[in-house]
Amino acid sequence: MAKILIFGGTFDPVHNGHMQTARAALRTLQADRIMFVPANTSPHKLLPAMAASAPQQRLAMLHLAIDDDPAMEVSALELLRPPPSYTIDTLAILRRDRPGDEMTLLVGADQLSALHTWKEMNAILETTPIAVLPRPGFKVPYRSPGNIPDHLWQKVITGILDIPQYPISATAIRQRLALGEPVADQIPAAVMAYIREHGLYQKRVT
């Protein structure tokens, strides 16, 4: 049995904050592997309007970022399914395909205030360990902001990871790239080379 951390997100683009957070979570939780799961269309984000790269480009950048690290992997599971992407469906497929592994779901602290709006969130909390990633500027609500029962919300707030916070934003990176400002210190070198090669995140001319 392997302990697998599930790290979902848009990763548009994947940056050093993602990678440093992943490594810190692996160490803190003493997990065997971390699985990056890029979303196709998240029901919680307006991806068609916000995304600046194609799903397959985000997938390619993730593969470049992990650089064949044996403790990291990338799953295209959500990119292969019709959108939107629901976490409970992803977890069900992973459990079916990897019945011997223990899955722990990583959730950013910035998502906690809306956690009760996730599809079948109570069922997720009943069946899946949760680890909360700290985010700069976001406090953890110690009472459920919605209809999540207290005994399940306790599983959330006791899963807060004591790891560093990395103030790097994919949105800010896209904005800086569009303005021609330097971001090489915030992105893995191979990913930066891919962005330049494919002309991603350039300011649109209208």
C-alpha cells in the first residue's frame, strides 16, 4: 500500500510555489507520492474566461516541472473526462484503479470557505483524509461556513499542515508575463523554456 497525496488545481502555469508546497507536504505527511491532477474545467473557477493556456499545455508543463521525480506523478484523469471536474468523481476513479493505495486530498486554505458547496463534500470527508495547505492571507474558519456537520469539520481543521506559505500566484505570473516582466525566479526552468517556446501568456493585441 502506498500513501498518495492528491494535489488538484488549474496549474496555469505550475510554479515554484506549487513545487515547494508539494515537497513540504510529502515530508510532513510522510507520504510515498504526490499526484498532480490538473483540472479541465473546475466548477469553482471560471476557467474558460480565466485560463490562458490549453489543458494539454498545462499538462505538459506539469510533466516538465516534476522532472521525473520518483515521488511525483501527473494524472490526466480530469482532462480526459467531460467537464466540469468534481473531486468526488475523481477520487472514486482513483480508488477503483488503485485499490491498494491510501488517498489523502490536499485542499488549499483559500478554498475552505466554499468547501460546503463542493459536490457531496460530506461524503468526501467521511471517506477521505484531508490535509489543508496554508495560503497567505487566508485564515481557517474554525466553524463550518455551511452545512458540513461539526464532526466532519473537525477532520478539516485538524488536518492543517504546518508548512511554509509560498506567496506566489499563477494569476500574478500570467499578468507579469503579459507585461514582459521577469518571472524566471518563480517558475521551474524547464517550464519557463516551454512558455517562451510556445509564446504563452502574451498580451493579446486587439
